[in-house]
Amino acid sequence: MTANRRFLLARRPRGEPAAEDFALVETAVPAAPPGGILVRNHYASLDPAQRGWMDDAPSYMPPIPLGDAVRATTVGVVHASDNPEFRVGQWVMGLNALEDYSVAMPGGFTMAIDVAAVASPSNYLSALGAVGLTAYFGLLEVAQPREGETLLVSGAAGAVGSAVGQLGKIAGCRVVGIAGGAEKCRRLIEDYGFDAAVDYKGKDHAALVAAIAEAAPDGADIVFENVGGPVLEAEVFNLALHARIVLCGLISEYNAPEKLGLRNLWQVLTRRATVHGFLIADYAHRFAEGGAQMAQWLAEGRLRADEDVQEGLENAYAAFMRLFSGANTGKLVLRIA
Ligand SMILES: NC(=O)c1ccc[n+]([C@@H]2O[C@H](COP(=O)([O-])OP(=O)(O)OC[C@H]3O[C@@H](n4cnc5c(N)ncnc54)[C@H](OP(=O)(O)O)[C@@H]3O)[C@@H](O)[C@H]2O)c1
């Protein structure tokens, strides 16, 4: 290829991203920088977090500069190298961007990956990547589940949520998932082995509180939160005493122009619950350990990891929006090469 197609952030979205907030442009393929590498991207991860990086607001990472390609974790092949630790043809993953070729300086998140050991290199963006490890460390390290406890997971049919529920079963919990629609609820039980499923769609606050109470009659010892908003507001009425709430994501709020926050905090107080903010980046130094355990459970058939692979940089916008409509079935990945 002689051109580098790049999916740029042209304008900061207000509310739900619009197609006009982005631009697909062609530039020259860059050279490997001194001491660095040039990566031909094959797959890119499409993540709810990218929506946050598009805002000019304080966060754990700087906003994507306007006119830059949209930041994304990718897996690809070293195309050119000026670094003795990386050879041309080697597979790597790293925090790059939605573009055919990314310039990367080794260090940080850039690491070699063994694609011979997996069904598809994209597995390093799902079960064996940040998403699977978010479930692994967020549940097993932060929440520390104990046998017999009730684990309540929101966004349960998604990439993180489905892994959390399955890890909860491995830990001996009773697992209740909340997801949108009857088909996703069916998959929670039949595909991922959850004990009960609650469809949040079409329910007002009282109906959602009641549906969770029916599915989790003893209350939730652990809430693994991926959604926030009205779902979290119903969950806090179903806490067991001393519940642990892992705040992993708040996707229902990412496109909201105004962040309203949690009402009903009184319920958290009366149940003497703990709320723990969680970021997977804090566990980057333990990725090898978590990845090895996830790979073993996958190989043993104790863990199922579905991927929703969409095709082509030219479809990046439509593919990204699947996260917010709930159309994605498993970890959303964009195939670039
Ligand atoms: N803290 C961390 O380090 C970390 C790392 C990775 C991911 N996360 C968070 O984990 C969560 C899940 O991420 P993922 O990559 O696994 O995505 P995902 O769950 O595979 O996909 C997003 C899902 O969110 C649900 N959703 C979208 N809008 C919603 C709304 N308004 N109300 C309720 N549900 C809504 C949809 O499912 P339904 O059809 O069920 O609505 C959609 O399929 C996100 O909040 C993300 O930010 C956090």
C-alpha cells in the first residue's frame, strides 16, 4: 500500500457522535521513527472509552487532539523497524489509532504477541486483551468474590459483562445479569451460564427495581457496573449489607451532554456499601499473569469469548455506533487489513 488511510476526529461530538464528527483521509505512509517502529494495523478495538477520549474534559488520558486519528488499541505486524527489540514481520499490540499504519515508540503499551497460540490475532483485543483483563482484575482483585455470593452485572451481554459473569461462576457466585432485550437475556443464560437475567428495556424505575429483586432475592453482594444511569439507580435498591460496587463503566452517560450522577445514594449508605472506581491501566504490569489464566480457561472451555468483527476503516463510524445502539454481539473489533 502506498497510502495510509486515517480515521480522524474532525469535530468534538456533542451528545451522540455524528458521522460529520469524523473524516477518513489518505496520507503518505510514514517511516519508522528513530528508535521506533511502523505497525501495519490488522485489527482495532472499538471501545466505549473512545467516546470519552473525544471530549475535551478531565480524564485519565488527554483528549484526542482535533485532526488526529482516533486513538485505539490495535494488533498488527511490524512493517518497518528502527528498534532491535522488534523485527519486521513480528506481531505486536499497542495503543495506536484507527489507521492503516501507526508509528509506535516501544515502551508503554506496545508489546509482542504470540498469534500462533490463538484462534485469531483479534483475541488479543477481546478475552486476552484489556477487555478480558478488565473482567479478570475488576472482579477477582477488586471485588474478591466468595463462593455463594450474589454477583449482579450490568451491560452483562457485552464484552466485559459476559466475561465478568463467567468468571463469577468460576468463583462460585450466583450470577445475575442485566442486558437489553430478550435475545441478550437468553444468551446470558444459555451461552454464558448466568443464573438469572433481567431485561432493563421498557421498564420504569419501580419495575426494574422489582425485576432485579426477583432475580436476586437476597440482594447483591457485588455489583459490577458497566452502565450507570437508571440501571445503577435501580441496582442500589437491591444491595446486600456491605455490598461492593465496582464502578467499571457508565456507558449510558457517555453521550449525555450533562452528567447527572447517581441519585438514591442514601441506599448505598444504609447498606454500608463500598464503591470502588476501577481502571484496567493500573494492572498493565500484570497483563501476562491475567492473560495466561484467561487463556487457560478459554482452552478448557470454561470461558466463552464472542467477537463482533466489523469490516473496514471506511465503516469505522457505523461500527463504533453499534456500542451505543447495543447492536454488538461480543467484543466489537474493526478489521483493517
Ligand atoms: N474501567 C475500565 O478500565 C474499563 C475497561 C474496559 C471497558 N470498560 C467499560 O465497560 C463497559 C462495557 O464495555 P465493553 O467494551 O464490554 O462494551 P460492550 O458491553 O460490549 O458494548 C456496550 C453495550 O452497552 C450497552 N449500552 C449501550 N448504551 C446503553 C444505555 N444507554 N443503557 C444501558 N446499556 C447500554 C449495550 O448493551 P445492551 O444491548 O444490553 O443495552 C451495548 O451492547 C463500558 O462502560 C466501558 O466503558 C471499563
